[in-house]
Amino acid sequence: MRLTSRAFTAGAEIPMKYTHDGADVSPPLAWSEVPPGTQSLALVVDDPDAPDPARTKRTWVHWLLVDLPPEITRLPEAVDYLPGGQVGFNDWHHSTWDGPAPPIGRHRCVFKLYALDCKLGLEHPSKLEVEQAMQGHVLAEARLVGTYKSAHA
């Protein structure tokens, strides 16, 4: 599978608009090459550099989407409606997109799209619940990494 965004390229800086320093809306995403047999898609967006890239203590979750229909091939900017999907809880305990807001240094924001051979059937799950439910059901995975350094860091 391939995962892209028209807002930023792989490895590039995520524009401020999609962060806590800006409007904090979700970036547009598009994907292709979803394998046959896919029953649902899951998206996990996290920051493996929290809180400080030099002293990482945890991976911070920004966004969780599950049970997206496989015929969907994109999410528009500032998406607020998921046809057939569920939004999980991020590490701010919100069931929304919360963009990067690193307190120190430049952080990576990793967008991971999974093609699954089933629907997870989870309502407002945590990342741990999603990862546990996906075990043995991942047909393919695509990643897109952007970076961000807060204007206040």
C-alpha cells in the first residue's frame, strides 16, 4: 500500500496549519494499492519521540481511526465525519485529531495505515486495544512520516 498527503511529503515538515500552533485540523491523506480481501482500514498516528527526541519516554498518540471501509481511498483536510468508521481516543483523551505540539525539539509524526482482513468492531478504542485487535489480521501496512518542531519549543 501507499500512503501520501498533498500537505507534506514523506520526511518533510508538517505545515503549521495541522498542528497545535496552527488551526490544528487533520491533514488530507490518500492511499492506494489496498490488497484484495481487505475488510477494513485502520489509521494510527503517533509520535515516537515524546517528550524529548534525545530522551524518549513514550509514544504519543495523535489520532486513531478504525473500521474505515476499504473502498475509501482518502480523507479530506479537517475531516469530521467518517462514513462507517470509528474514532479512537488519543493521548489527550479526545476522539479527534490533535496535531503535533512537541515541547522540545523536532519530533516525527508517523501515520500508519493498516489493511485488515476483518472489522475490529471497537467503539472509541485506545491504541493498545487497536493493536491487540489487529494481531493476526494485518494484510498490508503503509507509513508516512512528517516532522514538526513547535514555534514555542
